[in-house]
Amino acid sequence: MTHHRCFILLLLLLPFLASAQRPDTTRTRPVPPPIRNIEVDNVDVLPGAVDTKGWLLLDRDIQLELEGAIQNMYNFKYDKAEKQFRSLRRRYPTHPMPYFLMGLNTWWKIVPTNVQSTQYDKLFFAYMDSAITVGERLYEADHKNYEACFFLSAAYGFNARLHAERKDWRKATFSSKHALDYLQISKEANGLSPEFLFGQALFNYYAVWISEEYPLLRPVLLFFPKGDRALGLKQLRSVADNGFYTGTEAKFFLMKILYNEENSPKEALPLSRYLATNYPDNGYFQRFYALNCFHQGEFAESERVSREILDKINRGFPGYEFISGRYATYFLGWLMQNKYNDLLKAKEYYQRCIVFAEGTGETSGGFYIYSHINLARLADKAKDVSTAKKYYSVIADKASHKSEQYREAKTYLKKHK
């Protein structure tokens, strides 16, 4: 499963999608666990008589209180956000919101590593399991407590995502099933707040997207509700514009969907600019913005952001690490080579990019291969055959055999035996 497929309702399908992409070593695939065939209406339903007393999601005073905490969380001021969420927990120890927000704060410590780091796994699961425990108590006491269902669906969904990333398919499937069940119930409150619409928006989009992109999974998808890709995008835009707790997550997903799934980086650019501008210390938003600007030809902006990323890595900012460095050094290397014709600096940045990539073990493609190919070409242009062969040899060893870089490397090495 590629790393950019994230969060609540895609997670429901993620265990099956991830397992479908593993090498098939048997003639028949195992039958997936049975999942109750339920329907998720695409129409927002306003409950006729729901007692929302005690619902923190709808409490304006709580929103005003947490506005700074939400800002701190997405701006990677983790300690400040944690302190504010703990204050909420002291006053509402039996409500899932503070535990979920502390879990979300922990999740954003994992995100910048492309979910590779396991350092925060135990803490993350502890917070989400606490949200589930108190949420289930609230739901058992009142089966129309749709707010409890919202947090239960979200917490189980996050659990499913991380369990799937860690390849614990049994736990991922268990959590996915519960996330879908509680989503089905919480949809009744869609008309009360845009927060409730977020999970359904993601499911509507990805249920169709997965069916289109992975036809082999269509028999499995028969166990799930039908989606509506266009409606999912429309709902996600609405949540991005109007959601308080889910607004930034919705913008984050909308940005990635437009860039990756919809192949519309031009549409994604305003969203990436908004997120990078409003959360200037969020390393993930910064590197995505630098990437988007680079591919849209906004080189001055990509250069500015890339330099800021490297500066913050050097200064030890939280959430700024090798992956962000890999992005920034590649963009700067390319710009030094192609915009400024400063080949010495270009080589230095490409070499730093290689070091960053090796530091995260991402050496089979992407910036690692591109840095090597550019260094090889620069060496060949300087008639430094031995150095060019060194870089081309790495490409021949690491790159996909179907790639143009692999063919170029093999041709060069054959010519210069």
C-alpha cells in the first residue's frame, strides 16, 4: 500500500488492498473475513430528536479554547498541544475527545517519517484505545450518542491504519470492521456538524477509487457500501471549508487526492500553499508544498521553502528529518544545475540527497535514483568516466529494470567496459 493512502475509511479497505499487492505464492487467495453488508446513505440526515447535551464537538466554547491547541498540533508544537489537550482531559476524563486529540497529536509525530518510525506506536495505541474505551461506555449508555460513534469510528480507523502499516492484518481487519460499523451509525448526525461528514467523504471517494484502480479487489468490495467519487470530493471540500477539528485533515487529504489520485497538481497547489503558510513549522506540509511548486514551475518558491527546510533540519526542529532533507536537497540540486548552472553546488546537493535517502533506506527509486543519474551525466559531461561508471553502477543495481534510468545505465556501462 502506498504511503499517501491514509486515514479513516480508506483504512477499512487497506488490509485487503495491502495484502492484494503482496506476491501471490499460491494458486488461490484466502477468503477475507466476513463483513456485514451495510448501506451508507449519501444523503445527510438531520436527527429528528437528538439530545446533544455534553457533545464537545458542538461546544463553541471548547472550540475557542482548543483553537490554539489545534494550531500547535499541526504546526508541530507537540508539547504545547499535549499540555492543552491534557487540560481538557482533566475536566472531561470520561469523554473520548481529549484522548483522541492526544492520539492525533502523537500520530503527527509519526507522519513526517512516512509512518516508518515505530518510536511512538505504543503511546499512539494507548491514547486511541483509551478513546475507544470511554467512547464505547458513552455509546452503551445512549445508542443515539452519535458523537461517541464519531470518535469510535475515527479511533478504530487510525488503529487500523497503523496496524496495517505494521503488517498486523488481524488487528487491522478487526479495527476496520468496527470503524465501518460506527461510521454507519454516526452518519445520522451529518446534518449537525461538518465534522461528522469527514469519514463518509473519504469512504465515498476511496471506495470507488479502489474499485477503479484495483479491479481484482472488486469481489471484496461487494461486502462494502457503494461509494460515490464525485460526491466524496464534494463532501471533502465542504469539510475542508467548514470543519473545525477535521478541517485541516480534510485539506490535507484533498490536497493529496488532487495531486496523486486526480492527477491535478495545479488544483492541489492552493491547498498546499495554504497549509504551508498557516503551519510554517510542519515539515510534511513544507516538503509537499516545495514538491508542488517544483512541478508547477514555481522554482523561486520551491527554492525558498527548500532552503528553509534544510535550515530547520540543521536547527533540530521537530518533524524535520531525512525525508524532508531528501526532498529539499534534490530540488536545490536540480535548480543549481539547470537554473543557476552552478555545477559544483549541484553535485553537493545531489550527494547530500543520496545521504538523506540512504539514511531512511529509500534507495530503490525516486530522488535517490534521480540524484545518481544527474551526477552520472555531469561526470560524463566532464569526461570523468570512472565517476560516471560509479554512479551508473548504483543505478543498474537499484533502479527498476523497466525504468529509463536503468536502460541508460546499462547502455553506458556496456559502452565503457
